[in-house]
Amino acid sequence: MTYSIAARDPHTGEMGVAVQSHWFSVGSAVPWAEAGVGAIATQSFVEVSFGPRGLALLRQGLSAREAVEKLIDTDEGQDVRQLAIVDAQGRVAAHTGDRCIPEAGHRIGDGFSVQANMMLLDTVWGAMFDAYQSSADQPLAERLVIALEAAQAAGGDIRGQQSAAILVVRGESTGKVWEDRLIDLRVEDHPQPVAELRRLLTLHQAYEEMGRGDEAIETGDVVEALKCYSAAEAMSPGNLEMKYWHAVSLANLGRIDEAAPLFRAVFAADGNWREMTTRLPEKGFLTVSDMDYIRIVGFGP
């Protein structure tokens, strides 16, 4: 009882699934993806095993169509299932059983499939299709969420909203699962899960910038770190962590006049950050003069 999209980005090869349902923790059942293999959405009286089994079939060399046919043909409950598979070559196949609760259907495009069941209106999956098609200049994750937003705007699940998820993997495997899974976000229970998923995606992107800033700090590239932290803070302006490391980067560049107000704002919100600052000089993460240090924290080292 769900609407979802499974897709492959033709430019990057990235593959992913995004989904919303009036059901708790939809992200633990519907979306499946593996770098270099494919992406799968299994829903409507969901047969969770279609996820891992489908990926195994793709891994063996079957196409998306062959994998869908093999899974559905051996399923006694095929009349109530929905299944969509996109393989690493961008081939797509989908199935909507005859007994899926109306409104239900799917539509296949170039490298993607949208599917829905138990919708308020039969326009939902068409709205998803159009939204994905018209956002081709955006990154895959953004396009997936845009499709969910379009589905909700078109009426969505007849029962309402509860949970949502997005899963995106690399087009080719690096052999490191923790690096291949680019985005894995879930909203388990929320009155507006798609809106919350949008917020989490933006926060994820901000923390990705923070991560790049941290990597720059490790290599001593303070200028690049400052650029990344500034970008992260712009995406999530109320986040103390981002404001703090932005301030540290400014201080390390000698731009104390710009750093001091940021430090003060962070310390005023949470005094633990002041204590954190006293621990940085010894480890080389804050390299300022004694005078500037006192200006930042308000007392000597």
C-alpha cells in the first residue's frame, strides 16, 4: 500500500529507490539496491524476499525483465504483488498484479519505473513519472524525492501518510559496501514523511559537505575546509556543529574577527562547545595565538 520509484541515473550510473507508505518503517521492506547490480522496489502485500532474491538474480547476469519474470512466475501471491526492477544497464521491468487494491498501476520510462497501489486517484504514478522526467538536470536523489512530492501532491495513499525512505548506491561497486551506499535515509513514523525525508536529504547533503571539510582539515587544506563548512552551514543554518567548525576554520586562517561572533553564538547555545574548544590546541586542530585564544574562549589555556 505504497507509492515508489526505482531508477538509474544515465550520467553517473547511480541507482536508487524512494518510497512512501501509510505503514510503519516502509524503508525496511520496500527499497533494495546494490552497487553495480540494480535497484528493486517490492510492495503491495509486500514479498520482502523479492529484494535480496532479485539482487541475487541480477548478480547472476539476468536482466531486469528476466528477474521480474522469474520472481513473479514462482509466486503464488503474484496477483496482489507489485514489483519494479532496474538493472545496472538501465533496463527496467515492472509488475502490478490484477488484485492490487485500486487505484493501482505502474509506468515505465527510460531507466526508471514508478508504481503505486491503494492510491486516492489513478493519476498518482503518472504525476511521479512526469516529475521525474522533468527534473533530468538534478542529481538522482533529488529527482527521487521530487517524484515522491509529486505523488503526494496528486493525492497519494488513500489512507494518508506514515513513513518514507530513500536508498541510493553507486553505479559500480568499489568492493566497499560502506562507500557504495551513498544515501540511506528513513522516516519511520511521521505525519508528513515526504516533507521530513526532504529535510533529511538536505541535512545529509550538508553533512556530506562537513565530511569533505573534515577531510580537508586532515590534509591541512584549511581554505578548502572553510569552503566546505560554509556550504554546510548555509544548508543547515541552525546546526551548531556546522557553525562551530566554520568558526574553527576561520580562526585557523587568522580571521578572528569573523570567527569570534560564531564562537560566541555557539557557546551561548551550548556551553559544552567552549569546553570542546579548550581541547583543540593541544591536538593541533586550533592554531591561534594566545591572545586570539583568550579572545575566543574568554580565558587562558
